[in-house]
Amino acid sequence: MLLKLSKVSDLTKSAVLLAALLALGACAQKPSAEVAVLVENPLEPEPVQVSYRTEIAIARISELLTKTETTDEQRARLFYDRGVMYDSVGLRSLARFDFLRALRLQPDMADAYNFIGIHHTLVGNYTEAYESFDAALELAPDYDYAYLNRGIALLYDSKTALAVTDFELFHQAKPEDPYRSLWLYFADANLSVPEAQARLALNQAKLDPDHWAGKIVAFYLGKISEQELLATAATLNTDPQQLAERLCEVYFYLAKWHQQQNPTKALDYYKKVLATNVYEFVEHRYARIEMNRLRGLDATAIPAS
């Protein structure tokens, strides 16, 4: 360029230099692009990814099940363990098949009956659910989570008085657990909200003061605001997995709270529960049933898995 420029006329040189100066001036006046700043909302659920350990464990169990030297008892345990893993990643139909296989090999497995009862509840097969939970409790009378899950089935099946009894048994086993107080409250509130509030207030005194979910109970009793509860859930955890788990819980209980007064907000919260992908949590399991009920649909209208 410089060699060609030296051969042109002085007038042309001046014009080129002037154009260059004007261009530089225009560049200097052009506003620079704003630097983007990443701001994350801690209250927006980030879906939990399937752990590679879970995938490897499923593959390993599947390989072990092909070996002929395993005993029926070992195979039953392998089918059950794989079913639990399938269930934890939302593959509930595959999980149910494995639980049934486990029971065919070992009919006294209370845990498998409990899971099958949950799956029956999710699709509205309440009679079959009761049979499964009854079988679990017959085999293991102190199996408190079978009382929880049977109570939930009874609650959705509009058998509230029976549900209260099961939730009372579940609560008595560990009264310091806030979640047990909350599920008992839901059943009580179906009969009388003032009496439910009164019992929840009494049960609050028994709660573990270090358990974060005590804040949910405090919210239900009007002692903290919704914003304070959400802030607590967001600030307690920096680990994405733990944060997703806490949001799965807090959004479910906020949705339950808003169901009567603001069903649109409740529906939005239930969608956030499902967005966490924390499939093994009771709150995630039953969020879709709650959504269907809000929409006026039967529990079986949308498949649970």
C-alpha cells in the first residue's frame, strides 16, 4: 500500500489521508459493546443430572443378573436394587417390573411391596396400593414409611379419617421430623383448618431446631413470609444437588399452601418441583397428581412415568 500511495498525486494523497482520519474519528466515537454479566437466579431449579455412578451400577447389576451361579435370594436383591436405581432416575415402569421380579423370587421383601404400592398410587390404583402397603406392614409392622405412603394413597382416595390415623403413626415414630408434621397437617386440614393449625403449632415444639424444614412449618404457622422461606432455601446450599433437593421440597409445600387461594401460582410451583428431576423425593413423586387435581383431571389422566 505505501508504495502505491507514493506514486499518486498530492491531491489524491491528501484525500486518502483525510478519509483515514475521518474513519479513525468515527471509530473513536462508536460506543463499545457492553460486557455481559452472568447473573444466576438461585431460586430457578437446575435439573439434576443422572449420576454416572448410577448408570454404571445399573449396567453392572444387569451383567450380574445374566450369571447362572447367582441364587434366587441374590437375584431378588439384585432386581430390587436395580429397581431402586431405575426409580431414582424416573424410569418407574422398569422399576416396577424389577420389584415384581424380586417379589417372585423372595415374597417377603417389604421394601418391594412399599415401592409397588407407591407406583399403584401414582396411577390411581388405590385398591392395589392398599394391598401392597398392607403386605409391607404385615411383613414389617414398624415400617413407618409404609404408613406415610398408605396415608398419602388414602388422602388422594378421599379417605381422610383413615389417612389421619396413618399419618399419626408415621409422626409418632419421629416427631422431630418437620415433614411428618406437615403431612399430618394436610390430612387434618381436610377436616378442619383451625384444628390442623392448632395441632401443627403443638408439633412445632417437638421439631429438631437444626432441621432446615422447620422453616416450612414456621411458614405454615404464619411466623415467616414466603420470601423469607425461599431465601432460606436458596442460601443454605451452594451444592447444585442439595439446592435442587431443597427447592424440590420448598416449592411442593408452597404449592400445597397456594392451592386454594391461588391455584395458578400453585401450578407454577408444581412445575418447578418437576423441573428439579429429584425423582426419588416424595414431593416430586406426587407433584403431578397434585397438578392433575388442580386441573380437575383424574389422577390417571396423565401417566405418572
